[in-house]
Amino acid sequence: MTAPGSGGTVRVVNIRQATEQDWPLIYPFYAAIMAEGKTYPFPEHQTLDEARPWWMEQPPGQTVVAVSDGAIVGSAKMGPNRPGRGSHVATASFLVDPAHQGQGTGRALGEYVLDWCRSAGFASIQFNAVVETNAPAVHLWQSLGFQIIGTVPESFDHPEHGLVGLHLMYRPL
């Protein structure tokens, strides 16, 4: 996949299934994003081993990495949103290394996840908690066909904006 880089350049982003050897390379930006506290309600200050099950998805889901110029620059995890009678709806979560944000990695991961979910037979995909003040993510998901179908008010404690809403976003596949 190619992704627009800064200054209009195009860079190649390869997306592949994550391995256990990738986790120590994902963890530094996972920990930085969680410590920032602006986009995920995951616990802060987790160790490498404590954080692993929060990100490294088990089958039937999977975790992937985005690799550019030999470095892991992002990751996504995806799978069923609910078990049993809700398992036809997928969900996913995304991380882009802060040093590589704004260069198309999130879009490349989003497109990969949509393709994976279609090929895995999911009927739709639902994001359960997109922080309403995360404008780049909201814009990206809307550009990929997601709709905000509801917002739970004051359900995320943002370090700068205080209590803000979490969007529920949905897209049929």
C-alpha cells in the first residue's frame, strides 16, 4: 500500500499479521498513547506484559502491524465485536506511532481492516468508543464510510477537555 507522506511524497506501508516478536516494538508507542490519555480508556502505566493482552488479539481476531522503511509505524487489532449472536459485527482499534502520525498510516490500516472484515464474512463493523474530540480519527472514519450513530455524553475523562462524549460509529460491509 502507498500512503501520502509529508510534503506530498508517497511512502510504502506494508501491513502484515503481528508476531509475538513485534509486541516489544509496538509497546513503546502503545504506552505513549495510553499515557497521553486522549484517545483510549485503557489503563495507563502498564508494563510490557500487562499491556500485551490489551492489544495482541487472539483468534478469531488478529493484530497487524504497519511497516514503513523497515520500522513498525502503526498497528491495528480486529475481530468480532460481541460473541455468539453478535459475532457477525466486527470491531477494531488502531494505533499510529506519534512520530508517524499524519502520513497515511491510519488510513492504510483502516482500509486493511475493512478488507479483512469483509473477507472474514462480517456483515458490518462498529467502533464502540471513538473520543469525540479526536477530530483526526472521526474525520478518517467518516471518510471511510462510517457514520456516528450515537454519542454517549461525558463518558471519557479527557486530560484537556474534561468529560467528553464517546461516539459509536458504524459501517455496513
